[in-house]
Amino acid sequence: MAPGGQFLREIHVRIRLTWCTLAFGGLLVLSGIRGSGIGIGATPSGAVPQTLRMAAQSHHLLMGTAADAGPLSDKLYASTLQTEYSVLEPETEMKFGLIHPEQTRYDFADADKLVNFALANGMKVRGHNLLWYNQLPDWIVSPAQPWTPAALNKVLADHIATVVGRYKGRVYAWDVVNEPFNDDGSLRNYVWFDKPGIGFAGKGTRTIEQALMWTHAADPSAKLFVNEYGAETMNSKSNAVYAMAKDFVRRGVPLSGIGLQLHVTPRFDQDGSLNDLSKNLRRLAALGLEVQFTEVDVRERDGSGFSQAEQANTYKDLLDACLRQPACTLFQTWGFTDKYSWIPESNPGFGWALPLDKNYRKKRAYFAMLAKLNSRGNDGPRPSRSR
Ligand code: XIL
């Protein structure tokens, strides 16, 4: 061997090591910035992630929850929220009736608390919602004088400009329109649509289109969603959502994706529903849209061994359906502790719907999701679905 060969080899090795260090460092930086991972199921230090938030990062998946401003003062509530979740969605605080209680008065205090909390903890905020038939203030529902479409049009335009404008750059995505369809796929009849509506009564999805355009004008970088319940599987409602989405994409209406609420019972956890859900995700993804699971809860009456087991399986299988579809960018539950859940009020007798119990103890459902996130092979990068 020529003198200096060893030296040259060492240089070579050193260069290769340096290259590896740089590449590895680059990946670390990338994983920090984009939430990308260098290996599924392991952090850069090699440890298995112990939180949903961390474990989901390696899949480029956002882990979200609805949250309320009141319980933020509850230490366990706040610490769980910031540790386990990368997205926070105000559960009620941005709804029309709460944020705009009187015609000339907005009340941003509670929404601000949640937005500030989220941003201080490196979380994204999902705004919910701008146009809905429910939780409207009296001044909209029972006006002194009946509304004209022109007057109502101005009210909604101003509302969207004001609320979206206030949170511009801070709310990353909006449920612009919530629950616009009936189960048979027809459009719901209510004040914003046709009673009297904002001027597009009888014109199909024009009201939704207008709301998307106003929102886009107020914050061009926000992702915009139409959010529905009962449109998860293949049925009349999901067909109507799909037809609307396809039409909007074709005509360049600013729609980024569809939110699927997924308030379900463990009965959802069957091959038929899960296959249908995946099929529905596929057709929406094929339009180039994102799909987000926005309000997942799996209601049970109690925490018996049987309930815990079937609930854990349902959460795991829903998460799996999302993980298998790169266009599914968010898995979000409607709250995280049974201490604060809308389920007992909407479904009396079912007090056991979320991944943590009333005392913040992690249920099997929590561990099943964590294990699912930590067990998969390399998914490869999930492409950005921004439109
Ligand atoms: C619910 C909240 O969780 C409750 O606290 C409130 O009293 C009523 O609204 N679909 C939605 C959510 O889009 O806004 C609803 O939230 C649950 C159903």
C-alpha cells in the first residue's frame, strides 16, 4: 500500500462521517421545522415517542383536540393539552353566537385565550366555525325586523371579514361552513341559505362558495374546510359533499379540504364502514383535497373491560384509516378528557367517549393510538395538500 494510504482512507472516512453528520443534522432540522421524522416510531435520540403529538409527527400527521377556555386554568387540562396535541380547535368560543353576541359587539376574550395558549405552546389553531345553523345569537334568529337577503349578506360578509381578519396568520385552517347538508344530500334549510338566505336561495351550493371566497379574501393563507357529520362512509350525504367538492375544485373555488366529524359508536368499527370510509377518503384525495378527521369521539356507557377494549379498537382503526391515506392530515378528537365532553349532554348515559377518563387517566384507547403511531413502517413523506 502506498504511504499515506491509511491517511487518505481516514480522510475519506472522515469526509463520509462529516457528510453523514450534515445529512443527519439536516434531517433533524427538517424534522423540527416540518414535523418530518427520521424513522417511524423513534425520536432522533432513538427513544420511542411517549405522546400522541410526538408519535404523530413522524407520520406528518397533526394530532388535534377541541378545547375550551374555562378549563385552561385546570393545570392537568392545560399540561395534557400542550403535551399531547399539536392542534387546538376552540370547541365553542368562535361560534357566531359566542363571538358576535350582539350586532354591534364582538366578544373575542375566550377565543383569544385559546389562540394565545396554542401559539405559546407551538400548536396550530383550527377555527370553528363561520357559518352554521346552530349556536346563533338571538339578533340573527329573532330579528326585530325580518332580514332581507341583502342585509343578511352584509352581516355575514362583515362577520367573516372581522373574525378571520382578527386571527389572520394565527388560525391556520377554518371550518368555514359547518354541517350544510341533510342526510339525504339536499341542502339544509336555514337562515343563511334560504330563510331568507344571503341572496342565493335555490342556487345550490352558491352560499358555501361565497363564504369560502370571503374567508379566502380575509386570509389568503388559511386552509379552508367544509365540515360535516354523517358523511364519513359512502352515502347520500357524502355523495353530495363529494359532488360539491369536485365542482369547487374544477372551478377554482378556494376549498382546501373536507372535515369529517366522526362522532361514532363502536359499531363503526366493522370492515364495511371502515372500507367505505377509506373509499370516501380516496375519492376526496383524488380531487387533490385534504381530508381531516375533526371531531372524533367513540361513545361508551362505562369503562368496563369490554367497553374499553371495543373503544380502543375503534380509535385504533379510525387512526389507521387516516394514516393509510396521505391526504388525511389531521386526526382530531372532540375533547380529550371525559371531564369535559359534549357527549353526556348530546347522548345521555354515554359518559365515556374520549381517550382520557374524568381523572385524566389514559384509557386503553389512548395506548392503542400511541401504539398504532409507534408501530408502523416507513410511510414516506405525506405530500402537502395545500391549494
Ligand atoms: C358542540 C359542543 O361540543 C358543545 O359544547 C356545544 O354545547 C354544542 O356544540 N358538531 C360540531 C360541534 O360541529 O360544533 C358541536 O359542538 C358538536 C357537533
